[in-house]
Amino acid sequence: MLCWARKLADRHATWAPTALADDDPLRARVQKDFGSVLKSLLRPHHQEIARRTELRYVRFAKVALDEHPHRIYYVFPTLSGPKVVVQPSPKRIWQIAGIVTGVFLLPVLVSRIIA
């Protein structure tokens, strides 16, 4: 579901830029959380004196409510306040796909029975 969240965040959220110095504790956290992905990018280079890493981030909430089991709510920060984006749950997506498949297969089955 990370792919959905990323697309929604790109479309709806306000991303916050930040700069990380060598001694910044957030840099250590980023290396710990994303180190395997960033390892080749963060490797020291020959004659490197200092390094500054810039990144964008956004914090958001993914909310599932028992009252609405077929919906997932994403809450993103924006300049004007929180924005809520509603998406169907994975279970609902499979149900809709099954219904659409059934609608397309029903005429084929009926035509074969009649023929």
C-alpha cells in the first residue's frame, strides 16, 4: 500500500524540505531506516571534505475505521490544514473486480448456453 500512499502524498500533501548535516541526529535515523536503499548514495567519495543531504518528507496518517470497513482514510498535511483522502480498502477493490468480471462473463456464459 506504500505505492498508493506515495501517489496520494505527491498529489495532496505539502512536503517539508530539510537539510541534514553530518552531525545531525536525523541523519543517523534516516541512515538506520533507509540505509539499505541509500547506502550507495551515501558512500564517502575520494577527497570529500563535508557532505550535506537534502530530502523532502511528509508525515501522514492512514486510518481504518470499524464503522467503514471498506474505506481507508489518508490524512495529509497541507498549507491550509489537514486534507483527508478516502480510498477503497483492498478487500473492496477485490469485490469490485469480481463484480466487473462477473458482469463481463455473464453474457458470454448465457450466449454459450443458448447456442
